[in-house]
Amino acid sequence: GKSYRALARVERARARYNPDERSGRFIAAENTLVLELHVIIGSQRTALKLAGVSRGSWHYRSNPRPAVQDPIHQADRAYESRISTAHQDRIRGFILAGWEKGNSVDHAFATAWDNGVLLGSNRSWWRIAAEYEDQQARPTIPRKRGGTRGSSEKPVLKATGPCQVWSWDITDIYSKWQGKVFKVYSIMDIFSREIVGWRAEERESDHLAAEMFKTAIARHGAPRIVHADSGPAMRSNLLRDTLTAHAVELSHNRPYVSNDNPFSESGFRTMKYRPGYPRIFDDLEAARAYLTGYVHWYNTDHKHSGIALFSPSQVHDGSWKELWDKRDKVHQDYYERHRGRFRQRPTTPAPATHAGINLPQ
């Protein structure tokens, strides 16, 4: 009964005083109600809930903070975890320099890291890039085009090192003549992502694919499995005989399944969406000249997000381990200088111990 009478008193106080103004008399009435309810019920939390007062408000009423002259807005406070303005400017400079060369934020971040410069996390670099006002400076990419087909049994492939599983495919690139395209053949090692063989031709042919594989096997050795979709060149007897002569197993996509050959599809997407990609080639020689430079860049200079921002050639030959030691030292030194920016000691990313297609979770 006492609690209901106390609630009635606070309701009369609410009606008498404007809650939006939060006047001193109104707050005093609320405080009195909470104290009376606490004595009656025996639970401060329940009393606060009945009175409609948050626990945070009650805490600060009981423990008021001293007034601060010229308080600084929270967004402008110099927290230890906050990247300084000078470091943000340096990061922005690295990003813009990379954009001028047609490189991504990941590429700029990894390149600076490899040179011993670590000013923030990769996510922080992306955030700073997104906040840059002139987004037209960002490299533009061609519009997306899609479509792929596949074979019947679900392929499940796993590679724990280079030269175990290769993925290959053929894609079209445009010529300046309507209705005529050039064919780009590409073989990729799924563990290291290195392009181990390629060629550009005017047509799709099984004997051209067989010659490409002979050259790749002579240079890198024969893999255990070669995976592809179910196109005519991929299922040709000539190519099967060429590969089985080296004890290579063949694997193919399922019908109408677009993600059974993700490594080759992703590789072609990187090629066609790279800033500076011509999109239309004057002739076959121009296409081959461009692809020669692109493959060299992709294998040796591309900071691949799927292999911890190392280049495919570094993962293929194992030299990434030496560079990882350098990155880790820079990473740990950065942690020691800016502990407030971390919740715990960071670990430096390394390439996964395996790669595969349709592996179980």
C-alpha cells in the first residue's frame, strides 16, 4: 500500500512539473520516490524500474562528476587508440599514390608494410580511403559481365602446397571488330594463386591447350589434379591423353554451377577489373603484349587478399616466410609503440595451410 501511495505522489509530481525540463523539484521528487520504494520493496533495481529512472541516471545523481571548463566533444578527444592526424595524412598519401598507379588500398597497405611502414590496420586504411572527399580519384573498373557452366559430380579438391592442384579456364576478351573475340587460356595453382601457364589465341582449341600444359609441366612439374569446367577443349581426348601421360587426374565442374571453379573465375575477374584494362584490343599481338605485363605483375607484385597480401610467386616459392618475419617485426614494434590501439597483442596474417574447392566446413 505504501508503494502505491508513493507512486501516486510521483505521478502528481510528474503532472505538476514538465519532465522535458527536468527541473530540480521534479528530480528531487523522483529521488524521494526511489528512496521510499527502495525501503518498501528492498530492491533498488526494482525501485528504479517502477519509478522509471535508469540506473545510469541514478548513479550520476549519487556520484556527480565535477564540471569541466570548455569540455571537448567525445569525437574530438585524443584517445590513445585513435590514429593521429599526422598518421592519417601519411596513410592518405600512400593510398592516393597507389590510386594514381591503379592499385587498390590493400596493395598500398601491403607495399608500405613490406617497406617497414605500419601506421594502422588494413581496416583503418579502408576507412580513411572511404572518408576521402574526392572519390573520383579512386581507380574505376569495367562493368561486370557474368556467366559460367560446369560438369556432373561435385568436385572436392584440396591442396596443401604448390603444384598439387591446378585450375584452368578460357575467357573471351574483345577485339575492335564486332562479333570477334580473342581467347585467353590460363592455368592457376590454387594453393599459391600463381599463373603457371597462359596464352592468348584467336580460337579455342584442344591442341593449343595441350601445348600450354606441356610447357607448364616442363617448367613446374606435373600436378596431382587439373580442374576445369566442361567446355569442349577441357574434355577433349587430346588434353586428357596429354595429362594422363603425366599421371595427372582430371576434375570438372557440375552443370550450371558457377562456383565450382572459383580460382580461375577470380583470376579472370582480377584481370578484367584491374584499372587500366584496355577492354578492347586492336589485334592479337596487342592482347599478348598486355597480358605479358599483366601476368608478370600478378605473379610478382600483386598483393593477393586470399594469401594474406603476399604475391603469388612468394607463396609459390616459399619466400613469403622471410617477408612474414619482417612484417611481424614491424607489426610487433607498432604494437609496442601504440598499445592503446589494440585489445590484445596482434598476430601477423599468414597464408592458409591449405586451399581447396568445395571443402567441408
